[in-house]
Amino acid sequence: MLRKLLKHEFRATGRIMLPLYLVLLATSVGANLSTRGLLETDNRLLDILGGLLIIAFVVAIIGVCIMSLVVMVQRFYKNLLQDEGYIMMTLPCSIHQQVWSKLIVSAVWFALSFAMVCLACVLMAFDVSAIQEILDLCQELLHALTGKYSFNAVAFGVELLVLCFVGCCVLCLEFYAALAIGHSRPSHKMAWSVLFFFILQFAMQMISSALIIGLDESAFYYFLMDLTDVHLSGTAAIHASLWFLSACAAIYGAVFYFLTTYFLKRHLNLE
């Protein structure tokens, strides 16, 4: 059932995100033409046109970044908390499957948005005369990845993907939890959702600060100090740091995941 939910989510969100990506790439080509020629002419009309193309490119980047988050939150809100929620709650799938379908699709679109923004920036700055330099750089990079540091390169890639996926899920769950709690109220649900979003953020910041302060006086602090006596190489330290950050983000997200699923199961008010 999760596969069907993912298929439905990708179709629904792709109708919005894919045209945005096309607009972004088109404006990047226009911005490239502006930097390569339009802004260097004596024709004032072409100069204005070049400036407008660059502005359009910047607006497109901002629009893709903002819409990536807006669309993913809007899908959760529309699917589970509005009239469609009556249908979704009758499907032969659990709340966990429905939430995970939203999280997985959101993470994929966030990753694609980041990749498209990078591609658009490359297209904007692309120079035909630099093709050979780019090919040489890619060859050197490929040689490094398949050479002495190939294992670490693959490991770093996997660890970064894990960290990015967990981070994307946490970002979505912060909004999902606030919406789920706010829509357990009988009225003014969106206002309550906004209020609970800030309450949750404040509470998590206070708890995190208290844990950091209390860590100085705990036995765990001395355990960490003993670990520092173990001399790790720079590469091992980076691996450990990435996994530690992923674990911290996962714990942070688990709190919001519990709140989201709990209120969707027990206290959801669709009236």
C-alpha cells in the first residue's frame, strides 16, 4: 500500500514541481545570455532585458526553494486534515504509512530542488570556452573517487545522504506535528497550528539547552572526555561526526513523529 501512496503523491506533487524546474532552467539560460552579451551592449533596451532576466533567475531560485516546502506541507494539510481526510482514513493503510509516504516524497523533491538549483547555477555561469577545463576536473574527480580514497568517498556520500534525508524528514515533521495538534482543536485550527508550531520550537530549544547544560555535570560527560583521549584520524572524526549528527536529528525528529501520529490517530478533528 505504501507503494501506491508514493505513486499518488509523486503524481500530485509532480504537476507543480516539474513545471517549476522547467521555468528555473529556462531562466538560467536567459541569465547566461544576459551575463555573456546582453549586459555588455550599448542598447539600453537590451540592457534592461538582461537585468530582468537575471532578476527572473533569482526569483525562480527563491520560488523553487519556497514552493518545495509549501507544496509538501500543503499536501499533508489537504490530504489528511481537510475533506480528503475522510477518504484517506478509510483506506486500508496505517497512519504510519500515510505519514511516511509524505516524508519520502518530500525528501525526494527537496533533493531534486537542490540538484536543480545547482544545475541552474552551472547553466547560468556556463562558458563554452571552459568545457575542456570542466572535463579535466571531472576526470580528476573520477580518478580520486576510484583511487586511494574510493571507500571513504562512497562512505561520505552515503552518510551525507542519510543526514540529508533525516534532516528533510525533521523539517517536514516540525510542520506536520504542529498541524496535527492544531487540527485536534474544535475551531480556529490553523491559528492553533501556528501557535503550536512556535510552542514546540520553543519547548525543543529549552529541552536541548537544558540537556547541554546538564551534560557538564553528568557521568556521560566524563565518558565523552575519556573518548577524546582516543586519537582519531581526520577521516574517522568526520565519519563519527556525520553519524552523530544523523542520530541527533533522528531523535529530534522522533519526537515530532510521535506527536504527529498520536494526534492523527487519537485526536484528529475533521469537522
